[in-house]
Amino acid sequence: MPDYLIIHRHQPKECPAAFAAWRGFDSRLRGSDTHSSCRWGGHEIWWNVNAESKTEALGLLPRFLAQRAEAVRVGAIEIP
């Protein structure tokens, strides 16, 4: 299954909504750890997921987050 990096961006004032959007939303991402820059002023959240498509990857997020996100197909490479 392909790997995707989901990149979500929001404005500082939208932080509470970005986290509240998960309430009542069923996703395998709920309760998992991920990386975020919100505490340091960046207001981005990143998830590494396996999904069949970009649409499926974004479907793992609540609509508020998915509308402000992009899913980029990624894969491992060896750095020479």
C-alpha cells in the first residue's frame, strides 16, 4: 500500500478548532502520536499514513483538517 505524508496547515486562531474537530470523528489516527509545530508557532501537523490514494489518506482526517491539508505520496530512498 502506498505511503503518504499528510500536511495540514491552519492559522494560530484555528488551533482549538483543529483539535476539537477530532471529537466524534472515527479514524485510525485518533489517539496516535504525530508531529506538530503548533506549540512553536508553525501551526502545521504532519501524519505518515498508508492509503490506497490521496483521497483515502485525506479521508482519515476530519473535514476541517482535510480541507486545509494536502497528501503527498512518499517513499523511502537511500541517500548516497
